[in-house]
Amino acid sequence: MIDKKLNSSDKIMTFLLFVVIAVIPLVCKANIITVSPEEYGVIRSSQSVSDFFSYSKSVMILIMGVVISLFMAFQILGEDGFGINFKSKPVFFALIYLIFALISSLFSGHLRTSFFGITERFEGFFVWACYMVFMIVAMAYSSDFKRLKIMMYIFFLSGLFVGLFGFLQFVGVNPFENELYKKLVLGGNSSGIKIKFDSVFATLYNPNCAGMFFGMLGSMFAILGVYLPKSKLKFASILLAILLIICTIGANSVGGLLGLFAGVGFIILISLVCLFKKKRYFYTSLVILVLSLVSTIALFATNATIVQKFNIIVNALSSGEEMTSSASFYEDIEINGMRGDIFTKAGVYSIDYNRENTQLLFNGEVLVPESQEKMESNETGTKYVFNSSGLTWNLYLYQMRGKDVYVATLTGVDSTGYETSFIFGEVDGKLTFLDKFGYPLDINKETKSFGFEGIERLGSNRGYIWSRSIPLLFKNIIIGAGVDNFVFEFPQDDAKDKLVILGNPYVIVDKPHNFFLQVGINTGLLSLVLMVAFFGYYIIQTIKLVVKENNNFLNSIRLAIVAGVIAYLACGMTTDSVVSVSPVFWALIGAGFGANFVKGDKGLEKANEN
């Protein structure tokens, strides 16, 4: 694959980029992570968590970021191999964005999280700095036509490796259910671990992340496979595109399919509108359009899960209502004197608080416990068990360890074993609703929201998260909350709405499920404007070059990369940046800029300026 004419520096960088793009997405290992003091007792009640998909990838990203930076520094100083145009706009963007990120992190009040990332995500400032390194180096590497073709093969291998893993899950063979695989790949801490989703997730954390990855590379190789002149890469791209599209469908991710449709659809539109004089692109686009319509009809005719998800979205947007099956059993919480009322679809359950003599009432009538026993926990107290409305209710009465608060906790357990708890305690002589750490919550406090009223359950409750996240943008205009600090910025004390919409007053919302909200809140609204302008600049620059130049092979690569970038950004409307996918994306957009620096009409020589 590597051209013999490449010098030794180029070959080393080829290997390093191969690790970033094709190896890091595959990395999985069981790790027991100690929760930092910034998180413990604030958003997490356990002192450690198990991690399989993110921590090891983040470590690999940091290692490769440092190695590639050092290698490029020695290469530039030694004048061996390719260099970097430090005056180019991608370099300027990376520098300015990292300044926003650094300032936001330094002023965040959560330094450790800002620089190393929140537990289970691990996407702090240092990781984002590595993303920028990957983009810049991928740009410089791909600015030579010979290396650009090699870069396409690296992306090909990335899609192939992860795609084969996803395809196995699609056909019902999940390596994570194999004990030998878990022992060899995940490590010794994987004993007894079950990692299972109902949809394809490959090695990418969850089906939404998988949908983002497969939609991005699926769009890219679909365009490559159709638009490239006859070549080995063309036929290989067609086969890979089929594999990746199957995995996108198998992930059952609306975001992934949205990305796939957006990526391919955008290129079709551009080809029909801007490239109509180039008949090759025009007629090819018409064929793709017809095939896409037929494929979409076939998809909706055969995939009930996707149809149901789209029906929910359409119904919510048209009538302002979600499917009733997604509504919470719990409807409200109120405190009246020394009584805590929990309103449910079955009736009102009440905590009649009197310390050790607290009683549980249903619609005003005292319930008699079926059993009682001493609590088996670090707390000393009594557990009472009731059965009502098809649920098991556990009432715990105890003195909270380390606090001068006597607590009455009511936990409803449904038929699947899912628990929903309500914690009440006496504070300053008044019955108060408490968070899971024993701190008072004002359940009548109004939380700022914007939009999505009545359709908060849209997109698996994304409507609720987005409506509470949008106001945070205007709280973080210039200086953001800090890289990966969204969890601390989100109104986690919004107990009533969390109960009604999310089904649990204590759910911790740790991500906005939107790449753009994530950037705007963490590093500031101004940094988001900068990033959107940067993406727009790249897309417009590429379209202008494709219209202007006549090298079909190079233009096909340019259009394919744009398709992948558009797919990622479209999927980013419903999915966050994660360490499983982002290194590939930032390397991809870097390669896109590199391809634009190649002169298509003059022997494909490297451009000297932006």
C-alpha cells in the first residue's frame, strides 16, 4: 500500500495516522476508574466506575497526540519530509479554538475535569488539543496527491475493521458475549461483565456513536464508490459502502441515518446544481438519487424499529405529543407540611413523616407493610416492604451517615427491576425533598428552558435536554463552562421535570446529545460560531475547487470527504463528540483541507499557500 517513493519520515507518519484513524476506534479494555473528588458526592455516589470503551481510547489519543507532535517538530526542524503551513486557516482555527477552550477550562472551577475529562467520557482539554493536532497533521500529510491516496486507504481500513465488527453484531454474533474474547481483549477486569445492546454498537461505546461513525464513513465511501473513475479503490469503496450502510441500519440510530442521508444527499444536490456542466457528475447523481429513494423505501418497509422512531418524531412535531408508552408512571412531587406526596398514574402515594414512625399512605389510606427488616447497608435503619399498583415499594427509614438528617426514602421497583427513589428528610424542622447525596432540593424552583414545550420526550427525551441546554449558551457566551464540564452546568436539580419526563428525579444528564450545544456550552457560544464558520469555510472552499478544476479522481475524493464531514455534522445534531469517533472525524476534515491544497490542473503538485 505504501509507495516505495515515500521517504522514511512519510512512512512513519503513515503508520502513526493509521493508529489514530484505524486502531483507536477498535481499542476496548476493562478499567476500574477511581472517581475524582470533583465528581464524587456531586454527580456520582460511587467511588469507582467500570469503563470499557472510553478511557483506553482517551489514553491512546493522548499518547498519539504527543508522539505525532514530537515527530512533526523533529521533522520540521530537520527539514525531512513534509512540513506544515502555519499560516493556513485550519491552523489558525485550531489555535483560536484551543485558546477559547483553555480559558474556559481555567475559569471552570473544575480543573481536573476540564483537562482530563468527565468519567466515562474522558474528553478534556488535552484530548481536544490532540484532535487539533490530528487535523493539522492529516492536512499536511494529505496535501500531496500520492499521500492523499494512501490516506483514503487508511480510512478504508478503519471502516473495514469497525464495519466487520459491527456486521458480526448485525447477524447476531457479538464478540462481547464471548468469554475468550473478553479475557483476551478487555482484560482481567472483564470477568462476569455483560456488554449488550439491542442494536449494532461495534467497539464505539453505544449504537448512537456507531451510527455516527458508520454514517460518516458510509457516506464517504458511497460517494467514492460511485464518483471515482475505474480503479481498485472504486470497487473496494463500493463493497465497503454496502458494509457500512448495513451497519448504519443495524445501529437503529436515527442520527446515523440522518447523517447518511445528509452526506449523500448534499453531494447529490451540489452535483445537480453546481456540476450540471460536468455531465459525468450530473447523470451519476441522478442514478444515486433514484437508488437512494428506492433504498429508503425498502428500509422503511423492512425495519420496524426505525419506522417507530421516525413515527415518534413526526407525531411529536405535528401534534405536540409523544407515544403514550414513553410517558412516566410518576407525574409529580409535592410537599405539604410533614407529608410528601408522589403523584402517579395509579394514585397518590404519601410519606407521612414522623422519623421512626413514618407511614406510607395510598390515596390517604395507611398501607400495612408485608415485611420489615434491618437495612443491609452502611446506614443503620429499617426497611419496610409494600406491594401496590403492581410495584414493590421499599420504605427506608434511617439516619444519613455523616449528616444530621433522618431520612425517609421511598423506592418503587417495577416488574423489570428498575428502581425510582424519592428521598425526604427533616431540615430545620421542615420536611424537605433531598438529592441522593442528602442536600435539599427546591422542587418548586423554576428551571429556564427554551423551545420543545410539550414535546420534551422527542428523540428519547432529547427535547427536554435541549430545551434546558439552549439557555446555557447565553450564560456561556465568551467563556464557556469548561471542556467536558456540561454535567456541572446542566440544571441537575430540576427534579420535578426529570421525574415526569425522564422517569427519575435523580437522573444525571451528563451530555447534551448535540455536538453543537456541547461545544457552545463547554467552550463558549463565540467558539461555537467560530467552529461553524470553519466548517462552512471548508465546505464552500471544496465546492468552488470541484467546480473549477477538472481532475475527476481528485474531485471525487474531495466530494467524498465533504460527504463524510456533512454526515458527521448532521448526526451531531443528535449525538455528542466522543473519543470513539472524533479522532477519525478531525483527521477526515484535515484530509479534506489537504485534498484542497492539491492542485488538480497542474500535475497534482502540492500547493504552497492556502
